[in-house]
Amino acid sequence: MIVKVSDNIISPLGTTSAENYAKVKADISALRRYDGLWGLPEPFFASLLDRDAYADDRHTIDEKIVIDSISKSLERTEIDTTWTKVLFIISTTKGNVFLLDERENGYPKERVRLGMMAREVTKHFGNPNEPIVVSNACISGVCAQIEAMRYLESGEYDYVIVCGVDVQSAFIVSGFQSFKALSQEACKPFDAHRCGLNLGDAAATIIYTRKDKVDDNEWVACRGAIRNDANHISGPSRVGEGSFRALRVALGDLDPSELAFINAHGTATPYNDEMESIAIERAGLAGIPVNSLKGYYGHTMGAAGVLETIISMQAVDDHNILATRGFDTLGVTHSLDVTNHNRYTEKHAFIKLLSGFGGCNAALLMAKGGLQ
Amino acid sequence: MIKHQVYISPNEVKVDGKTLTHNEKGSALLTELYRNNIGDYPKFFKMDTLSKLGFIASELLLNAEGDRVFEPREDRAVIFFNRNASLQADTHYQSTIQNPENYFPSPAAFVYTLPNIVTGEIAIRNKYFGETSFMVIDDFDEKIIMKNLENAFQDPITKSIIGGWVDCSDEEHFEAHIFLMEKDN
Amino acid sequence: MDELIYKLKQQIIEALNLEDMKPEDIDDNASLFGEGLGLDSIDALELIVMMEKNYGIKLQDPAQGKEIFKSVAVMADFIAKNRTK
């Protein structure tokens, strides 16, 4: 079985997983409005880190928060990162892309290459293996965990350190603005009045290993799948094809009533949330509570799949189904049970669902103590 | 098991080891290959160089497989690796926002600033509902790529993979080396 | 008006990379989306950018595009009435 050893989140809400979870549980969001930031003509809502607190002469902010997040995850573990049986997988959509700006000259330009950025990280930890960067749009964070499961399952590595990261910049914000995808206020996942997404900065790490037996309180990554809509490169499928198929594989033969909740992508764009409602209904999961964490963090892109898995594990540990911040009135065609307040649960499993540009979708089943 | 393979560089094209004759080089070569081998998919001209390259390579690969059927299937994955991610598209998009006096961010350019779009283009063309994935390593490494593709067969449905290396740094510099792999029984 | 329509067709072909099309191939009244030219949602967003760049027209609500991008003739009429450059 593939078991979680440790985790960490660095976000505007805190620098440990516990600190982040406590803020989310208390309904605290880091989303705020920015006017004229980075010379952008249009204002936007986002969840941003204090740049000056992180970047230094040697490392960009993306690299620095990855190194910090992994360092914190390694505390209280026995893992020696110089072992050949330790693999690093970085999940990012646009890491270091700000270096393309002609006005940016603080770091070597070659670090815009994701493989070079990842090597800065493995160099820091003295790891001898070539790091793998998963860059699969917004589903990267779940894909990276699925890759980790496969590398451990094959026996090639004993520990895989998965770190998701993205830091917002003029490049990313202007692009989403050109798509008319950004909301001018805090996002409202699954709500009737939702009008787009917010973006966010974060790095999040999960370390996985392989074990024959697990304790009741250990988290197991059970099954994951990646599927394509085969429909359009930017618009999600109108029938939720890829998400439905990914959900079906992740669920497998598990009785859906074992699920505490589905942590959806829930970006709050009109099309995404509608698509997810169709996919969840088609997968026979319409009765399961659904939540989205975008109202607390915005869309943290390459970090999202890792960060949202960690917060969801923390929630189950706390017997809690988290509220969907920003959600009030259901605004999708299928009658999903979207949470708008924290709820008690005794269940031990959840599904993390994601979708992204390129028509890609991913689902991951996590269960505390493993599947019975 | 590898069934077919395709290699494309700015001045060489090989299908299953046999050289394909052509007149053009660089970006014009991709257009020539499109006109000679496909011809009825005008979306090609909207693609960034990475997508054009991966799309053409996959078309040659699938033509080598035999008669094309565009029936939906979930058991074939598309998994690529490269060095430069979407650098050519990134540079192009950056040019639309670099100058504040001429600031017109282009959505059609932005959508290609994700390397996995090429896997989506191939899935759309062929109606593949299977896994699509894109990974970056800083140097071509056949061992890493082959091991990763073998691992992908751990998926309970995947039986076949279009996979390999699809890289471009700008419109004139690119390299594709992709395979059609079937799961061993 | 005819001059604007012809110019607009050239600009649409360029902005949307309609490589194998000439202005003569586009009917003034044919629908740009679905049947007709077969443009998609990204093309619609790109046309919004094109109108701002070439004619100084800023569409705040992308849904407005649905009406304006009905055909080249409708688009030209809208541009003639609203252009600032």
C-alpha cells in the first residue's frame, strides 16, 4: 500500500498543514483585491504570498517555497534525501515563468526551464536522482501523486517527495483575464451567482512510501486515474466525460457510502462547476457531500491537487466536512449536496477531483487506514 | 512492447527507421508534412509549434499502425516528456503583454502556454478518453522515459500508449521521438 | 462599408490563423460560429482582442460577442458605429 509519511503547506494562510487547516476551519480566506499590481490594467482578486519574505539572491520565490515546504515535511522523519531510493516529483504549471519578462534580471534565464528549477531543489537536498516535473495544467498536483504511487508500486523507489507549486505573476493573471475567467470578487464555487475564479500562491508537499501493513490512523493513497474529455482544449466537456471516467476508476468497487465527501475542483467558473456536477451525477455520487476550497486559497494551479488533498486529510482526521466558502445557492443543474457549513463525519475516505485545460481530468481516492 | 516509432527533427523525418523524403526544413517542414499526410484538419494552423510537432508525429505513427478508425476509446494513453515545456508558446504570449503601450494579451496564445495541450489535441483528434500526461526532465533520458511509460500500464484500463519525447525551444528548433507501445501480456 | 468588410475579413483570417482561407471565401452574411466558419470559444475571445487592438472597441461582457459575431456584415456594422480608432 502507498502510505503518506508526512506533509506540509506553505500558503498565505500559514506555513504548516495544521496551521492552514485551522484557518480554513475558522472560515478565514487569504483572497483580497489587488489594484494595479505588476502594472496590470485591470484589478483582480487573489491569494498572494509576501514576495519579499521568501525570494532571495539564489532562489526564486517558486524554488524557495518548494525548498521550505519540503524541509518542513522532512522534519520528524527518518528520510535521508541523499539516498538513491528517494525520488523528487515537482508539480507545477508555470513555475518561474516570470523570468521571461524582459524587465526581470535577478536570476539566470535558464531557470525558466522547469527541469532546471527542479534541479535547484534536488541540489539543495543533495538528491542524486533526476527530478520529474509534472506539468499537466491544473490537474498536475493529483497527477504527481499518481506518478508517485506508480514509482513506489514498481519498487524503483522507497520514498517519493511530491511538491506542488505555483506563484502568480503578470503572465498568468493577464492570461486568465484574456480568457474572461477571473472573478472581480471572491469566488463562489457551485453558486448560482458564480462568475469566475481567483488565483493563488502556494507550495504543498506530501511524502509517500510503500508498506505492507498500515495502522488505522495512517493515510493510504488507494487509487487514482487521469482521463481526457477528447472534446476541446480549453472548454470542459458538456457531459463531464473525462471527470466521470476518472471518478469511475478511482472509486472502483468501493461502496460510495464509505466516502465522507468529494473535494471537487470547484473553481467557480460557470462551465467547470456545471461539468463537475454532471460527472459526479453520472458516477452515481450525487448523494455524497461535495466541497471546494477555492474560496480560501483561490486556484493554486500546480499546488492545488497536493494542497487540497492535505487539507481534506486534515478535515477527515478532525471528523469534519469543510464548508465551501462563497457558496450560498446551488447553481448547477444536478442536485449536489454542496456543503455551506462545517459538518461532522465519521467516515474515513474521500475523493479529490480536478480538471484542467487540455481536456484533462484526474481523481484520487484517499482512505485513512486503507480500504477494508 | 514498441510497435511503431516516429522521429522528426528540423531536417529529418523517420517512420519505423525509414527516412521520409521531404523538401522543406524547420517550421516549413511541419507544414509540408501536414499537407502531404493529413490536409483536412485546419485546426493545425492554430496550434503552437509543440502541438504541431506532437500532432504530426502522432499522425505519422497512427498511419503506420494501419487503417485509421476514429472510434472513441479509453484504453490508449498519450504521455509525453520534454525539456522546454511550452517555452515557444510562453515566449509568444509574453510578447503580447511585454509592452505596456501595446498590451493585448492573446487568449489564443495563452491557451498553448501549457505543455499538455499537445496531448489534448491528440486525444481530441482521435477521440481518446484515456490518460493524457506531460512531464519535464532537463535532458532526454531514454531510461527514465521508458520506465515511466511502463509504470503507466499500472492503470487498470490502459493497454496502449502513444509516448515519448516531444520538445521545441522555438519555431525552428524541435525534436520528436515517439512510440506506439502495447501492454505485454 | 464594403472596404471595411473586406479589411475585416483579412483581419479575421490573420487573427485566427485561418491559413487556407481568402477574404473571398467568407460570405458577408454567413454565420461565423457553428456551421459556416466553424469558429469556437477561443476564437470568439480572440476576436474581442482584435476589435480592441484595431478599432479601440472594448467589450466588457463576452456574452455581447454572441450578437456581434453573428456574421462579418453584423460585425462591420457594429464596428462602424462604435469604433474609436
